[in-house]
Amino acid sequence: MKVTEHVHAIRIPFKLMVGSGKTLDRFVYAFLIYGERICLIDAGVASSHKMIFDYVKKTGRDPREISMLVLTHAHADHMGGGQSVQRESGCIVAAHKDDRPWIEDVERQYRERPLGNFHSLMEASLKVDLPMEDGDKLDLGDGKSLEVIHTPGHSKGSVSLLFKEDGALITGDAVPISGAVPIYEDVVLSIQSIRKLREIQDLKALLTSWDEPHLGDGVYELIDEGLQYFQKIHEVVLKEKARAPDSDVMELSGRILKSLGLPEAALIPIVIRSIEAHLSVSGTQNLLKV
């Protein structure tokens, strides 16, 4: 769908394998910025290039016009389809330097962040042609550029991307959606990252990977809701830990998910890692004051 004058969004469905062979229906957004050339932000899961290329063709452009693939971070649902995109378009690949090791060696990523159906979501490793840092400007041609904002927390090298031309902020997985399954590595860094995004002036569109595109006056309210959701999860973690201080992290995480109204099937290693991030700062009651 066309979101702003230059930005288009593609919703890519996939299945995430959880315990006992069960799967959760998930989706992720990829974004296209149209100009003299086309910039693709994230590549979805394996084989997502078919959806992306079909959309490009339907809008009267050629997939070979994709000159740059920018990865908001290294995870399989964002880079899994990147090999086919890069091979068929010839584009360069840009990603933050801190996530580069996982992008260029996906087996290392799997060892350090195991996921049940990782290999069905991921095509292959990708060479990062353009390592990014906070404050970099990515040239899109025709006088347009993307500003790179390092927003760690979900991963070490997570970035958000500001396209000032349309007032559009693309946040990857940096801004959580209230009620979503918690998936991040460092909750304090996540909060600090969102505060950084909250300071950006004149935003007209918030484009996250987990939710429908949001336009207009509610953009800043949604960012604030993301901050509050981190604190809500933290309060539940502290409450459940106080109720049973000797319980192991698996049992504790199950109770926390239940208290949050989230499915028991979501109890997978990457979610437990998020709970552990809260436990590591359990001495702090209000994370929003850190």
C-alpha cells in the first residue's frame, strides 16, 4: 500500500514455530521508498522477494531499480529474504555495524539466538556493503536521503530510519506495540532508544514492523504507549517474581505471559530472554525514570 508520497508498505505473513511443533501466525512489514531509485527497507522472510517484486511491478516500477536494501536489524524476519533481493536486483546491503556479525554469518546468529524454524525463515548470510552508524545519511538520489538513528535494545545494531521528505519514521522493531509478545535483549536500552525517537520533530508517519502504518496526530501517542508497555511488563515481572522468588525463569516467564494475557505458546527462548532483561534490573521499580 502507498503510505506517503514516496513510501510504500508491504505486509508479509509468516509462521513462527514454537514448542511442540506448534506455530504462531505473525507478519512483518517491509517498506519501499520510491524516488529516482528504489530503497527497500527490510526483506521479510525467505522467498518474500516474490511479494516485494510483484508489488514493485504493479506500481509501474522495475525490481532492478532497487539499488539499496537497508536492514533495520539482523533478525530472520527482516533479512531472511535478502539474498534473493540482492541477487536479482544487484542492490547494495546496508546495516548497522553492531549487527553485521549476525548478518554475515547466520549460523552464528542461530547459535546465539536459537529459533525453532530459523532455517526456513532465512535464505542465507548477506555481505554488508555499507556498515552504518548513528547519524549517517544514506543517499537515495534526487536530493533525498535517509537518516540513520541507532536504536539498540531489540538488538545491538537495531536502527530506525528518518525520511524527512515525508516526515516518516521507520522503526523496525524498536517501538513495541501494546499487547505484543515481548522480544528484546536490553529493556533499558530499548527505553532510551524510544526516548530518542520521541524527540524528533514534525513526524507525520510512524512505520513499525509489527503494526499497521500510523499517520497523523497520533504518532507521538503511539511512541508513548510503547514506553508505557515496557513499564507495564516490568511491573508484572516484579509482581510475579515477588510472589514466587525461588521459581526458575521458565516457570516465572510462563506466569508472566499469562498475567499479560499472552498465549502460552509464546514461551520460547527469545521471549524468555526478554524476561531476563527485566530481571537483570529488578532493583529498579520504574524504568521510565532511569
